Amino acid sequence: QLIELKFEKFDVERDNYCRYDYVAVFNGGEINDAKRIGKYCGDSPPAPILSERNELLIQFLSDLSLTADGFIGHYKFRPKKLPTTTVPPTTTTVPATSVVKPTAVLCQQKCKRSGTLESNYCSSNFVITGTVITTVTRAGSLHATISIINVYKDGNLAIQQAGKSMSAKITVVCKQCPLIRRGLNYIIMGQVEEDGRGKVFPNSFVMSFKTKNSKILNALKNKTC
């Protein structure tokens, strides 16, 4: 089983680098920087956190110089996703069964966005808007870090938060489809791997983000899929 941690209330001394008062969350049962999921401070509750296994450690540190209300968090156990090999084959399992390394057939498909924001919302594991801040090409795929503007559907996407800044890592399986460029803002919809990384396929919905799109996305956020 995995552990999902959500903060209902969060008010810890603000600092750009969370140097003074902070809440740190680690995978496993020990304080280990290599297993740290995130370090949080400020007055905005972090996005929901999902552990890799059945242990999660929360560390709260305060230097006692300033007082704030602190935080209230809740956790619950969630079943770990079954391996994709146990899923009966259907026409909707292409994202779940495709490997990160792109196949020639997958990447030779015509790169054309299909459908609308509305028609792709429910079929996507995650829906975010954000700015592409880093890109690295590896084995035919593009690995990108997205500075998040807004989260409309997280679907267990691993989101890192520092103060009010949030980011996530995604893999564009076929590096040029859809094509994303560093420094530009996008609406990104896709699937989520077991490690929490977002995965974007040629048939995933990705488009340039404009402020006017926010109204539609906020309406979809309240939609029951």
C-alpha cells in the first residue's frame, strides 16, 4: 500500500529557500536527503503527496524566532497500482502499456492534436498548466521540468513544492510530438507513471496556454468524470 498525505491547513514561516521553519517529507522511515519528497514553508498547502512505499516520514523544524499557526494534515492508505501486464487488453491501454523508449511505429504517427479540452479532460490522468523550464533529450524522448501555474487534476503526479512554487517532471515519449519549447506556457494533459512522472504521448492533449483558457479549465475541474 501507498500513503497519500494531504494538508488541510498550512502556515509556516515563509522563506524562499525554507531555511528557518519548514516541513520536510521523506519516503521511508528515516531522514535521508536522497529520499526527500519535498521541503515546504509559507502559507499555501502543498499539493497532495503520495509515497513510493508504505512508509512516510514527516519532519517539522522551527527556529522559534517567529510564530505561525502551523499545519493540519491527514493521511490515508491507497492500494498500489497493479502492474500493467495484468490489465486486460483494450483500446484504451496504449498509454499504460507503452514503454518510455519510443517505438518507431508510435513516433511515425502523424502529429496532430485531436479533440478538445473538454473531450480529453476525463481520459487524462493529470491536467496542468505551466511553463517549460528545462528540457533534456534522451533515447528519443524529451524529459522536461514544468513550473506549474495551476493544477486542475493531479492523478498522483509527483509535484514538488517550495513555498508557492510548484514543479513537476514529464516525459514526452516522442521528443517532437507534441513539440514543446523551453520558456513557453502550455496546457498539458497526460498519463502518470508509477514513480509519479507525467508521460505525454502523441495522442495526448497539449496546447499553448492563454489566460482565457482558465475559465474552461476551472469549469472542468468541478466536473465529475
